[in-house]
Amino acid sequence: MEPDVAKNIAEPFWAHRPREIEQRSTEEVFRQQAQTWKDETKHCSSVKKAVTHRSYLRIIGLGRPAIPLLIRELDERPDHWFVALESITGEDPVPETATFDQAVKAWIEWWNRHR
């Protein structure tokens, strides 16, 4: 295996963040990616397809700094941010039988307990 290939395998994925993410604030990147995600998935009937959209995945890639932004987004403009929150936090405070509104409330309550 070539040294550069081995080095890339050993480095964490975030070591290769696109330059645009490095040069802009997390909030700027989040806002732009969230808007792109909403624009490009608004007619998508599949939540699975929506949460695998490249902009949604870029938001997950922002990591822990995106958590307050996701919670604020849930509070102000509820949408399917649950997979992103679970992916970043490793937690899922939502009961299995929860409705969408109950899931939003569960994540906001989780945030209030953990900040």
C-alpha cells in the first residue's frame, strides 16, 4: 500500500473537511446546507432518502457544534433532524411510539438537560 493511501486510511474522516467548511463558521455552513437540504428534498416522500442527502450528511459531519443549531431549528422550524441528532450525540431520547411532535419535544427536553 502506498504511504499516502495508508495515511488517509489512518486519519479520521474530518481531517479531510472541504476547504469551504474550514473557512466559514459552523453556523454559516449549517444554514446553507440546511436550506439546500430543504430545497432539494421538499418533494421527497421518503425520510430515508432525505436523511441520506449530501447536505444532511454534511450537517452531521459538522459534529457536536451543530447540536445547538439543530435544536434551534427543531424548535423554530420542526423537521426531520432526529437522525442527525442521534448520529452526532449517540443518544435517542425519543420513545419508540412517539409522534413527530413528541419527538421534537423529547429532543428539546434532552437539550435542556444536557447543555
